[in-house]
Amino acid sequence: MRLTRYLVPTLKEDPKEAEIVSHNYLVRGGFIRKVAAGIYDFLPLGLRVVKKIENIVREEMDRAGALEILMPAVIPAELWQESGRWDLYGKELLRFKDRHDRDFCLGPTHEEVVTDIVRREVRSYKQLPINLYQIQTKFRDEPRPRFGLMRGREFIMKDAYSFDADWDGLDRSYQAMYEAYTRIFKRCGLEFRVVEADTGNIGGTDSHEFMVLAETGEDRIVSCPGCGYAANVERADFKTDYPLSDMEMMPLEKVHTPSQRTIEEVSKFLKTSPKKMIKTLIYSTDKGEVMVLVRGDYDVNEVKVRNIIGANWIELADEETIEKITGAPVGFAGPVGLKFDKILIDKSIVNIRNGITGANEEDYHYVNVNPGRDFPIIEEKVVNIRMPVEGDRCPKCGTPLEFYRGIEVGHIFKLGTKYSESMNATFLDKDGKEKLFIMGCYGIGVTRVASAAIEQNHDEKGIIWPISIAPFEVILLPTNWDKEEVRSVAEKIYGELLQKSVEVVIDDRGERAGFKFKDADLIGYPFKIVVGEKGLEKGIVEIKSRKGDIAVEVKIDNAVEKIIDLIDKERKKYLPE
RNA sequence: CGGGGCGUAGCGCAGCAUGGUAGCGCACCUGCCUUGGGAGCAGGGAGUCGGAGGUUCAAGUCCUCUCGCCCCGACCA
């Protein structure tokens, strides 16, 4: 490709909306442009990267025996009503009506559609297992899209769905996807970790997330250096000791705490530590209100709360609800003397001695609160329901856990019969009986992979693409296009590389050398071949890698052979054995 | 949805307090010059100042409403 005939609108200045490096470089490098919040154009370079990632995904999915299909983006409401998600899925589901006033949505995920295909077309156990996948534009009306391709509203996703005759089959299908994903992300040059995850709205039993380690990741994960246990913090289990204080229990006392509402305010006002405070939170859920007690210095894990009570959604209760339950405004809730039995007690509360909590009365707190004495500790309501923190230990081997931030690029679920049941999707088994398909589903954020790759592979000058997903493998950089000998050598090498099917760009613009170097570094071509007057006098051209590990001079006639050799070696680094 | 901020040329911004000829840098076009890390000089094109209404002799600037975008939080397979 000739740059004079290509569209690569690079920018010298940082786009003001870009907060993270991948977003910044994707815009500056001319890969993407924003059309609306969370919605982007892919310009030629950006699309090439996407296609590279798609092809890796496709090769590995095909290798794993999955079959590529393409489902519609526009989905009739009936299918979503059938599964029940039309009512459960919130505002992320973009709904609209057609000219006949029929309800439709833009598909954020395709369990319903694929289940509908399989229940119509697959009748016998002999056709199982089967795994159908697609690479398609998804739409999720995120409340707050951000970070460019990282959290868009419209994005490209690979979604796959497996159907098995039994649970052992599902385990095998799941394992095959686990392995395929591992290969895919290795080939994309990502450093990642597989963690146990919550199943969220999708539902189901087991689930793993593939997390790219990066400071800018929106997810937090824990991992154990001792035994390899790793999980999303939302899901993570952990061990902690809450030693019982030998302090004498003091008499319960109500104290005046005017306008002291937050943990921080109250602990400061009473000159004590948040560790002495019993934080009392009221949540509203689709299963009613629930009260959660946790030590003042910890955060509640809302995902666990939701799972324990079996709710579909959960949110902090509004002021009105809190006042109704506690009889006091927000900031003065507490378990003492409260007649409300839907309660969850974090383990961190149990051994508190002479603690502090709200008195369910405006401007008053109790001090010297002792759990068990001043309010009941009912064994089955005591749970581990807080977020882990630094110092908590591995649930399996007891080693202190390590904390990381991660970008979720892939997520695999064992769905079981959640959708086959609600949508009545059955097949005829060996024994002649009708049975529900056992399902799994498996997603990869294709466009997010591009972002994640940049977060992990860049420097102050620009992107350093892994060659497997680079838009081009090499750029020919003639330092002075007006000089006949420079141009003819560059053209000759260019022609030969095209012949050999090398993905090459030639910078045939009349720009100065420095300008071309800056552009090449920003865009991140893995290799560049510099053709300059100085080199030609010696009969050589230079080959440099973007990573900086290779910088060699080669005779003009050997340039093609040498670059092909280097590219081959580089490609091999990303292929799993 | 709550809090904060911003909409002026393709991009990044100034101008608004105190109303009176719409500006700067980059990018773009022409010419000269230059050519190994985002050169220089000269000339040039490009803007319904997000939109609607209002106040005024006069609105980018003041008032009201509205739309969009960004950040923090809530939220989020």
C-alpha cells in the first residue's frame, strides 16, 4: 500500500477526550474516529487490525470444531419475551418499534436467537455436541461508555454457544473453549490471566474471565502466588481472621452525633477507627429490601449479596425506603433494636467489641455495641460478603492474595438449561426421551482486544503492535522521495515484498524523514526499512524493529530476504506450540 | 440518574468579566527553500460561534430553554 493513496489521518496533538493511552493512540494514529458516545468509525488501518484479530479468532474457533454462522443484529421482542429477559434486561437493551408498531431490540448477546435456531434445526443426540459462533456488531446502551474501544456501546464481539446432550459433554465443550481462548489471546500477543468469575445476568454455573493485566483495566482481580487460585474480586473467596478482643463489654450507650452520617464523619467525631464501626446498608432488590452489616473499613460485595438472596438486580435503597425501615434519615441506621429480619451479617462484624453503629434516630449513634448481646447474631445469616483487601489470604492455601487490575477480553460460561428450559429447546436422546439441551456460551470482545493490546504494548512514541495483529508488518521508509536513487531502490524492494505477499506499506509522501519516522512510530509497524542516501552510498538499507531489539544494516540485494526472515521469526513468537 | 466541566475553522484552543469588524497554533492549498527524527519564509482557502427563543440600535459575549460531548460517582455479560 502506498501512503499517498491511503487514508491515515494522524494527529500531532492529543485528542482531548482520550483518557487512556490506547484511546489516544487509536485516534492519533488514524485508526478510529468517534461518531457519537461509544460509537466509532473504523478507518482503513483500524479495520485491518480488527480483521487480523477476527481471523485469529476464526482460525482457533474453527480448529476447536465450532461452526461460524451469522445471526441478525435486529431481534424481534418475542424471543426475548420468551426467555423472560425482555423484562429483566435493563436499559442496556436498545428497544424500538418497526413501522407496524412491533417491538424489536438490537442484540446485546444472542442466547435467544441461537437457542431458537438449534431447537428448530437440531432434533437428535446424534447431532450433538454442536457449537455455533459468530463475529458480529453488538449494541449495548451502556450508561457510561468510555475509553474509546474499551467500553463502547457498539462493538464487535465473537459469541459462541455450545449445545450438549449431557453435563459431561458441557464440561468438554467448555474445556475446548478454554483452550481455544488461551491460544487466541496468546496469538494476539496479550499477557493475560484466567480468573473465576461471577455469571451475572447471563446466568449459569461456572464461569471464567480472561483478563489482560493492565493498570487501566476496569476490573479488579486477586490471584494467589502460592497455588494459582485467581478470581475476579466480585467472585473471590478468601480467608481472614477476626481475632476476638479481650476488652470488657461496656454498657450500651446512646450518644448525640449531630449531622454525622458517614463512617468517616462518625469515626472522626467519636475519635475512633472505622474498624470499630458497624456499617449498616439497606439494599433494594427485586426480592425486596435487605440489610447488610459490614465492618466500617470494608466495602460490601454487591454481587455476592445479589447471589445469596437470588436477586436479579440490586441497588442501594433510596432515602424514603431507608427512613421507612429504620425510622431515621440516611446515616443513622443500625441493627440494635431494629425489627427487620432480612439481614446479612459479614463475618467481620461478629467479633467486634464495644463497636459503634447508628441508633435509628436522627443525630444519634450507639456506642459500646456488642454483637450477640445488643443485637442477635444468627448463625445462618453470617456470611463472607465483603470485598477482599490487601492482606486477605487465599481460600485454598492461605497465602496472602495479590491484587491486579484487568481488562476483560473474554468470558466463558456454563449456562446449563437456563435458556433451553425457558425456550423449551429439546432434542431426542438415545433412550427415546425428550431432553433439554445443556448449553454453554463464550464471548470475546474483538474490538476490546485491540485496545487491550495497545495498553500492553506501547511506549511514549506510539503503539508497538504484536506482529500478529499489526495493520501492516513492515513500512518502507525512503528518507527523501525526491532523490531518484532513493526512490528506485525503495520501489524495487516494495515490488519484491508485494510479490512475496509481505504486508508492506511504502511511505511515498514527499515529507521530510523526521515526519515519516514519527508517523511510523505512532502507528507501530513492527518493522521498518529505511532507505536513505547515506546508506545507499554504502550500498545498504537499514532494518529496524519497532520494539527496538533489532537494528541492522543489510546490502540492498539482501534486504528482501532478510526482512522476510525477521518477519517469520517474529510471527512464530506468537504461535502456541 | 446525581455531581462537575466543555461546545467558536478538520484538530487543539483564545475571545465572553465590561455587548460594537471572529482570532491563534496545527492541518489543508500555491510558490520558494529544505530533506535521517513532527523544518523555514511568503501568499491563500476554510467558521449559520451546538440549536431555539428572548433582551438590545447591536449578541460569540447577557437571559431562558434545549441538544451533544467529556470527567467523577451510581450502574454495567
